[in-house]
Amino acid sequence: MRLFASGNEGTIFKSGKLDNSDKLEKSENTRSGKTHKKSETVSCNDVPVLRRAAMDYLARREHSLFELLQKLSKKFPETDEELLLKVLETLKSENLQSDDRFTESYVRYRKSRGFAYLHIKADLGGRRVSDSLVTKHLLIDDEDWQVTADQLVVKKLRHQESPSYGSKLHRKLTRFLESRGFASNQIRKALEKHLV
């Protein structure tokens, strides 16, 4: 049996046939490396690793304490929740995580996307933000709600005829504004300007 080695790739040919043992070995090493890496993400009691993971999330955007706990619990499902909370409380005490900053940022972002009080309040509740922070950053009587509702109606009615009261288009616009979290009086005011 004659062996030929190709210097660049390190692949050995036996009697003109390709020997895949090197590639198989590399493939198995890669797989075992991935398996090892996956097991690291399942359980972790290493505080610096947990802290780094939390910081990675915070580097992308502000998160509520509850959101961070959920994400870390998902990433490290077998890690003790008390340890996760300890790491998060440390970040909070260092002012690296702040529900106050998160709430302010979230309200500003969602308002800019055309969402109103009721929708944003429900979202913040789902992220376990305290009522006092919601009250501080989210005003029910903010004049912006009506301005936003008016703008959304104008945008939706572009290239369409004005609706009549109770018409299919009127009901559709009402449902749309309700889904965005506008109060019924804001919806009525935004729509009545355009009714025929």
C-alpha cells in the first residue's frame, strides 16, 4: 500500500482513496467542543460568568430586573435562582441595572413607535416594573397621546376616502387604535375629524 500526503491539507490517500480519519477526528472534536460549550450554558455557579452574561444583555439595551432574571434563567436553567438574584442585586447596587432607567427608556421608545398609555402600562406590568415607576414615567393625561392618535389616523386614511360613522373602515380604525392602547375618548376625538 502506498501513502501520499498532501502537505497543505494533511490529507492522506491510501491506494488512491481518500482517508477521512483526520476530518472525522476534527469533526468529533468540534462536536465535543460544542457539547462542552452547551453544558456550560445549562448550569453555571461561576459569578463572573453570570455577571458577564447579564452585562452583555445590558450593553445592548436597558432591562428590568425581572427581564434579566428571566433571560439568565433561560440561558442557565440549572443555576440556582438565589445566585442569579445575588448577581443581579449587585449590578443594581452598582447602578448598572436600573428599573427606573429602564422604565424611562421603554416609555420613550414605545411612545415613539405610536403606542399609548394602556398598551405601554400593560407591557411594563408584564416586565414587573413597580407601579410607582410606571406612575413616575407614564402619564395618563399626557397631551402626546391625542397628537399621536391623530397622526396615526391621518397616516391610515392616506389614499382612502373618509369613513362614515359605524362603517367597516371606522370600526377597523377604532380596533387599531384600541390595540395601540389609546383611551376611548382619544379614539373618538381622533376619528370624528375625518367622519363624513
